[in-house]
Amino acid sequence: MTHVNFALTQFNTANFSLAEINDANFSSAGFNNTSFASTSFSNTIFANATFKDVNFSLTKFVKVNFLRAKLNTVYFSSENIHDLNFTFSSLVNVDFSFSVLYNADFSSTSLSNVNFSHAVLFNAKFSTAILNDVDFSFAKLLRKPDFSTAQLMEVNFTSTILILAMFYKVNISNSSFHQSSCVISRFNYAVLSDCNFWHSNLKDAVFQAATLNQVNFSRANLHKTNFIGANMTKSELDNTLSIQDTVLPNGTHVHDENLINNGQADCNIFHISGWTVSNGNITSAISNSSNSNCQFILQSLSTGATMYQRVRLSDTWNSNLWTFSEAVLSAKMSVGVSMELKGIKNDHSVSSKETL
């Protein structure tokens, strides 16, 4: 069908399966219990149309306009959804799971109980939209998804890829970002309440001038994350995976804690805290080159000494979740000093060994 006009038409229990519809006008039409399965659309207008119990599975869309449409219990399942316009529309009980959408525009749209789980969205726009109970779990939002000034309530971003996402001035509440990847995402001037970023990757993300209320960053990667000017409590950064080079609200740059206990040496205590000395004798003393630098000192150069300690990396991060994470060793050693590193498994067997 080409150049057809069904404006203001009411369709009840209609079947358009396997049809090819081009340059069609369905403005202000009504669809109830209608199937568009395996249909092909291009340059089609559904502006101000209403949909109830409609099936768009395996349907191909190219430049289809749903401006101000009302969709209730509608099923989309397709890998060929291009240039859909849902601006100012209302979507209730709509399923996009496992679909692939290119340049979909949901700006100023109301979405309630909408499922995008396992979907792939390229250049998606949700600016000024209202999202309530929307599921993006395991979805991939690529090429700078835009949620600017949107309102998000009970949105599920579990295991979602949101790289370079824009959350400028967004209002997010009771939402989950569990194990999500929000690398280089922007939350400038956003308001986040009761949100959970457990085990998420927020490397190089920006929360400049954001307001954070009861936000959980437990085991999250905040490497080079910027919180300058943010309204938040210091405790919200407790138990993170990494805060290396993170910028605090006051502009202070912070670093991760040393995983080695007493790795810098402590001249304020007599014994070598945190270390086991297996032979010889080692003490701590102020360096000759710096009055503020404490170092470990051998008592006998001829006898030598050995000291060791175990660092439980499993207490710091989950290697299954952070496959490419690494612990970085930085040490200053005198001539004649060597260091042996051993990787020990749970069964106490040695997985790797290296001498420095």
C-alpha cells in the first residue's frame, strides 16, 4: 500500500501482517487488537493515533511518526527500527525488549511500565521525558543517549551500557544502576535520590553541582570521577572500588588507600606493624634525605632480613565483575633489596610468581 489515507479510521481486530505500507497517513486513527507482524513501514504517520493490544513483532520501521500517539499494551520486537518519533506520546505497557532502535526520539514522552531489556538503542533521545517503572536492564544505549531534564522514577539500569550518556539536570529517584557502565557519562546539576550504583563503572563520569541523597556507590569504580560542587555526604563514597584521582565537591583530588598495611612505614610505633619478619631484624626510621619520609631499615647488612604480608584482593574487588582490573605496585627500594610477588589461590596453591 502506497500513498493511502486512513486518517480518523477505527480498526478493530484488524490484520496487516506481511504488508508493505509506504507514505501512509494513519493520523488520529484507532487500533484495537490489531496485528502488524512482519509488516514493513516507511514514511508513515501515526500522529495522534491510539493503540490498544497491538503487535508490531518483526516489523520494519523507517521514518515512522508516532507524535502525540497513545500506546497501551503494544509489542515491538524488531531489529529494524529506524527513525521513530514518539515525542509527546504516552506509552503504557509497551515492550521493546531485544529490539534494535536507531535514532528513536522519546523526547517529552511519558513512559510507564515500558520494557527495553536487552535492547540496543543508537542515539536515543529521552530529554524532558517522564519515565516510571521502565526497564533498561542488560540494554546497550550507544552514541550518546540523552536523558537531559528528564524525570526517572523506579528505572532499572542493571547491567546497562550507558557510555557517554547525558543526564544533565535530570531527576532520578529509586533507580538501580547495578553493575552498569556509565563511563564518561554526565550527571551535571542532576538530582539523584535513593539510587544504587553498586559495582557500576563510573570512570571519568561527571557529577558537577549534582545533588545526591542516599546514593550508594558501594564497590563502584569512581576513577577520575568529578564531584566538584556536588551536594553530597562523604559517607556516600565509602566502600567504593576505587576513588583514584576522584575530585571531591571542594575540588580536592583523592587517591585510593594503600592495599598494603603499613606500606609506607610508620616511625611513630616501635614494631613493624602489618608485617611478619621471618628472619633478621628490621626497624623503621626517618630517611636521611627527608625528615618527613619514614622508611624500613635493615639492622644488619651482612645478615639481611625477610618480611612479608598477605593482601586479600578478593576483599577489595570481585575479579568476575572486574575482569580487567589490576593492582598497581609502586615501591622505592635501595640497591640489594628484592621483592617477590606471589599470587595465591583459595586452595593456597601459587598461581603466579615474580621477583622484582
